[in-house]
Amino acid sequence: MSRYERWNALLELLTEHGKLEVEEAAEALGVSAATIRRDLDQLARQQMVTRTRGGAVAHNVSYDLPLRYKSARHADAKQRIGAAVAALIAPGEVVGLNGGTTTTEVARALAVRPELTERPENGPGQTLTVVTNALNIANELTVRPQVKIVVTGGGARPQSYELIGPLAGLVLGELALDIAVLGVDAIDVEHGATAHHEGEASVNRLLAERARRVVVAADSSKLGHRAFARICGLDQVGALVTDGGVDPALAAAFTEAGVEVITA
């Protein structure tokens, strides 16, 4: 297990339990107590946890983990979801993508679909247009010559690499999208799609409003929960793409609410 994998595991344990003792963490991760102490010290220096005598307690920010720590969570499911979402997108469409690990997998799946991004031998080819407020997604796709990248602008949020604030809103107000693909922190039937951070939720809401259709891409661990800031209600969501771990009763509730549930 690499250092970042250990850190991710420690943060997940803290998020689940609220506090953690060095010895129990060492046993859970199969490493020495000295290694856990060093890991917790480093996380504390980054203000990810609060150190205590013999362990650590969850810092508020640990409920909204930076993207680099989230990448190992449900990785296989997110890759399948990314491929399933990419299959819903037609050549020539304008696609809005917000930030997050799942939408990053959507971007990667789009980049390897030849009918979307490669120029045919005879003809101009179809150019896919991606509008995003995520710096990491723009960075990955900008090297693809057949993908037109539009970045919203705004202030960068280091936890998610997303651009937020009024500048992002000004740009999105001038654009029209065929489809908005939204990664969310939580989604449920009553509260709709939600995010931990209100600034991200605001930009995500604008992406949804500027699109003809909205697809939420979320692994099953995010279903049936709500986060701090509302993005949009289910009445704006056309489809929910998730993994096979979704509870059948919960999937039925989304379907009854008018959302097409696609499992990958």
C-alpha cells in the first residue's frame, strides 16, 4: 500500500468513525504503529485531521476530501460509469463536465471514443466540445486535437480543481450545452443532487440550467444521501448512471421520480 493509499484509507476511517487510535489503524491497514503516527502527523500538518494523544479525530475538511485522496475510492465502478456515460454522448455535441473523480473518468472515456474524437481519413470529422470548470479535466483533454475545450474561468478550489465564483457564471451564461454531466457528492429522491461546497453547487447548477438534458454520474455509495448545498432537483435530471451496487428499492424510487437509472 502506497503512502497516498494509506492516507486515503485513514481519512475514510476517520470520516466513518470520527476518531481513530494509532494501534487500531495500524492493525486495520497492516502496517506499523510508527508508520501510522507519521501518516497522521503529515495529515495534521495539511489540516486534514486533528492529532490527539494516541491518535486523531476528524477535521471538518475530511468530509470534503481533496480530489487526490478520492481517486482510489470505488475506482472500478467509476471507470464503468465513465464508459456508460460516454456512450450516451453523440458526435458533435456540446458536453458540460463539472469536477470530480467520476466525471474525470467520463472525460477519459470520451477521449478514447474514436467516433467522437478522431478525424476520419476522408472528411473533417466531428469535433466534440467540452465545457468544464475542472482544471484537471481541461488539462487531460486539451491534448486531444479533435476535442474543443472551453474553460469557464473563476477562482480555483484546490480540493476539487474546480473553478468557482462569478466569473464562471458569466461564461456559462453565454453558452448552450447539449448535455451536462454532473458528478455529485450525494443524490436522493427528496433533496435531489447536492454538493459539499456551496460554490461548486452554484456552478454545477448553472451547468444544469444551460443544458438540454442532465445526466448525474454517481457511484452507489452516494445514492440516498444528501450534502450541504443543493445543485438541482430530480425534475432537472434525465438520467442517473451508477454501478450495480445500487439498492433495487432506491433505484425504483428514482425511476418513479422520473429519472432513468442506468447501471454500469
